[in-house]
Amino acid sequence: MLIVGGDAHPSDRRVGVVQLLPRDDLVVVLGRTTKQPKLNDRCIPSPVTLECSLDKSGWWIERHKHSIDRRHFGTPACQFLGTLPPAEMKALEEFWEQVRWG
């Protein structure tokens, strides 16, 4: 699932849902940035995906990992943008497993 919002950052940063937490009200997301990552950032590339309103190449990045209260989903602050293509979703899931377990 790809959503926009749910971030303290003032821009409309896109985030990908990577884990539903044991608490039913929270999910963990990884942020996506179009700015060049810093040298030590753990990240993976994210290509343009117009079906999800991703009109610039970017990176899924560990640095922007945070949780979102599920009650914000579907509100103007946290809108659903679509589902990533299967290859990118698989890459994001594998990246999350690396980030999650160190």
C-alpha cells in the first residue's frame, strides 16, 4: 500500500506501509524521498510510478521510518495513492526485513 502524508515533514512525502504492528491501531511506514540520500543512508531505488503519483525517481529510505495511527488512513492527511507494482513491492518488503532485523 502506498499513501501520502502521516509525516511531520512539511511536504507531501510518500510513505509505504511495511508492517502492521501487534497493536491494531498502528502501522510502520518507510518514507520515500526524491532527494539524493546521504552517504550512510540505507535505502533502495524507487522508480517513477505514475499510477501511484510518483512522478520522480526516488528512494525508499530507512531514515524516514515511523509509525502512523491507522485512524488517519483515508483522511486528507493520509491519502491512499495505490499499490506498488509487484517487483517494487517485493524489493520494499525485502528492504524492510533488512532494516527491521539490522
